[in-house]
Amino acid sequence: MRVSSEIRIVILAGGTSAEREVSLGSGKACALAMARLWPTRIIDVMKSGLPAGLDPSRDVVFSTLHGAFGEDGGMQKLLDQAGIEYAGCDAASSELTFDKQSTKQFLAQSHGLKVPAGIVFDGAEKPPAEALIEELEELIVIKPNCGGSSVGLSICANRAEIESALADISSGTWLAEQRILGREVTMGVLKGKALPVVEIAPISGVFDYEAKYTKGLTEYLAPAPIEPQLAKNLQNEAEIAFAATGCRDYARIDFMITEKNDRFLLEINTLPGMKETSLLPMGARCAGMDFTMLVGELVSPAITRLSARLENGGIA
């Protein structure tokens, strides 16, 4: 194969999950910014397979796919098999962190991070509300164990609300989780280092799909108005979680802070939303990076990996 020295960025967007529209928005924003730095094209992924026409000697993939076959390691495995370099977490860390409860149990047991108590159940064999209340009490969150963008999220405060949430579930793998009351915050982690903390303050008090994607329903405080030591503790724990789960390049990690400043890790997002107004870019702006600079930083490790392979004759 003839090796070209011109690097091209290929944005993957869309996908087949319930988060397709969110992904398309991220992909378009990133493609516009990335095109200022490198030759760039965007591919609308319509099925669970590797897009045709990728060239391992010059193409670097930047995925904005969310949900199944985006963040679960499926696309990453196909890219690895095809010898295509890509930005972001590899297949193994993507597969691990896509499972919210397994990730939290691992981090709690291996690194002592605080996480909410939770129960994973099959939607076809869901537990009665009484069983969840007995284990977790009435203030609980019910959501898909694998998924994001707050799709399918139910915030429950009593037995009737739990029963209503369970009644809408018939399949899939779900997580019932202790609701931690307090302030929700998030941090991007870039090349192993945490960005400034961003606070998420929905007007309703619940950061659900409507609050996340309806303009004016959530206030974002960037940087979060919290004590410097608390911010450092959160950043340190985000970096620990990032490294422990084998993440690379970048991710976004969400926490809850209680009134006593206890910190509970909620989840790791390996392919977070990437519009200019998304949470990771908010944190980056606090660190002095505009959107174009940020996307350049996000993809640069993958470009370095491809360049190293080319120099070492790793593509034939």
C-alpha cells in the first residue's frame, strides 16, 4: 500500500441508537471545527458496521457516536481490526465504562471511590417496587444501565412513581440506583488531566432529557462555584477513575456532591456530547481552549499514533 503523508480526519456521527440525533449534532459541530485544522469529512453511520473507504495509511477517525455501537466498544473493535487509528478510549475501556454499574462497582472496590448503591435488573424480569424500596429506599433513579443522554431516565420519590417507571419497562438491562441529593458536577479529562469543574443546575432540580436539551431549562456554571480544595478532590478522583478504567485521550466524568461535600461518582462518558455548548467544551473554555483548539487536542494523540506507525513501517 502506498503511504500518504497527508492526514485526514473522518468524523463518525449518527449511528443506530436512541441517541442518534444527539450524535448528529455533535458530529456536525466537530466537523466544522476540525476542518479548520485538517482535511475532514463526516460519515453518517446508518448501520452497525465499519464504514467503507477508510484508509489506514492516512485516515484518523474521530467518533461522535453515542450509545450502543458507539460507546460500547463495538465500533472500536472494528476499527482496531481494520488497522484504523481513532481518537478516544479503546475497545476494552469503552466496553467496561458503558456498563454503568460494573464501572462503579469496580472503582468502589479497587480505588475506594464513593458510588451510589444500585441494582441491575432485566426489563423482562423486573423486580417489584417493594424489593427496590427495601434495598434502596424510595428516593431512587431508574435508567438504562448502558446508555446516555438521559434517555429513559426516571427520577422517583415514592412507591407510586417507582411502580409507574417499572410499568414502562419491558426489555433491556436497567439500573435502579440510590438518588444522591446535592449538586451535580462534571469534568472533562484530557490526556489524563482533569479540566475545570462545571456545575449542572437544572431549574426543575432534575437533569433529565428535557432539561438537558431544552434551551433555558438548565443553568451551567463554568467554572463551578465551589471551594478550591473540593474542586481539586473532584479532579483527582476523576483522574483516578480515568486511569483505573483504562481510558485514553479524553472522557467526561460526572459526580454528585452532597451538603457535607461527599463526592459520589455517577458515570464515565467516553464519547460525551461535543457541540460547542456541550459540557466538555464548557470546561475546556475555562482552561483557555476554544472549540477549535479543543477538538485539535482531542484528536492529536490519534494522529501521533498513526504518525508513529507510519514512521515505523507499521502499515503495509
